[in-house]
Amino acid sequence: MKLYYFETPNPRKPCAVAKHLGSDVEFVRVDLSQGENKTPEFLAINPNGKVPALTDGDVKLWEAHTIMIYLAHKAGSDLWPSDPLKQIDVLRWLNWDTAHFSRHGGQLYFQHFIKELFGMGPPDDAIVEESSGFFKQFSAVLDKLPGRSRLHCRGFAFGRGLRNRDDSARRGQSQTAARRFRQYCPLAQQHDGAPGLEGALAHRAVGSRLAYPDSLVTATL
């Protein structure tokens, strides 16, 4: 298998799952800054011209969540549960991430980090204000989960028996990124110090995913 990625949030999701599962995957970096995602060779894999993408023999897949499910299913892992009702619940939260959490958090990431990285000018204040409001609104859903402290998603839905083996260096990177992100996100200022907040914001801020997720849901959040 080949897993095509770049250091942006969505590709890190299947990379995290592949690393956790020990999947026999060749990681292929696609340099977006050099337009490698627009070459005929890559467009034959993903006509959308985006990462992540995966090839496995004749199988060609794109979209992060689809690749995550494929990797878990292929490995026989309970990251993708066998119970159909639990599968539906995983899909619910993956769809929620796409429609709300990643959508608006990703826009903040783009405005404050990607535009600077690629010399695309300053953040658009109107977009930042709108996205901050929506990110705050939908992230609050996580605060209301039964039996869960604020944004503390560890062991969140499935795969509770797995341990998060995130090392101290990665935790330090996440905390540093989260501190930088606080200045951009009202949610961080409102819930400063909440359990799990630094990791959640850092992943969205710089696309730094936990290397060993508890479930497909926690790999996403």
C-alpha cells in the first residue's frame, strides 16, 4: 500500500491510524507547494488533486475518513467495530467532524498558518470571525457529552482498551502549538486549562495528530 500525504490536518488522520495499526504502508509525501498534487500521475490516483490518497493494488481511495476505515477493516482492528450500530455511530462522528469541527477549525488553520506558509497574504478578518464563532459553537457539543469533561476525548467512543502512546516530545509540540493557537480562537480563551483542550486545538491548529489514536473518532479529533 502507498499512502499519499502532506503536513496538513486531514492527511494526518489516516497516517495516525496506519502508524497505530502497524500497517504495511509506504508513506509518499506529495509536496503541495510544488504542485505535485496536480501532476497527471497523481490525478490518476485522486482526480480531486488532494491528499490524502491511498493505493493498494487495484484499489484507489481518497478522503481521509474512508482511508481510515479501509485501513482498520483490512487490519481486522476494532478501530472499525464489527457491530453495525457502532459503525453507524462512528460514521456519525466522522461526518460531524467533516461538517463542523474540521470545516471551521480547518479554516482557522488555513487563515493563520497556511496563508503565512505559502505567502498568500494576511488572514481574512471576516472569515476568521465567522469560523471562530462556528468552531466555538460546534466544539461546545463535546463539552456536553455524558460523563465527559470538557473536550477530553480520550477513550471517547470505541477502542477504549487501547492506550495512547503519545510521547513527551510530541506532547510538548502539541502544547506549544496550542499556546500559539489560543490567540486566534475564542474557544481556547473561554476554556483555557480544560482537560484535553491543548491536544484538540493543537491538532486542528497545526495538523499534529496523535501517533496512536484510541479509535477512528479520536484519530479525527
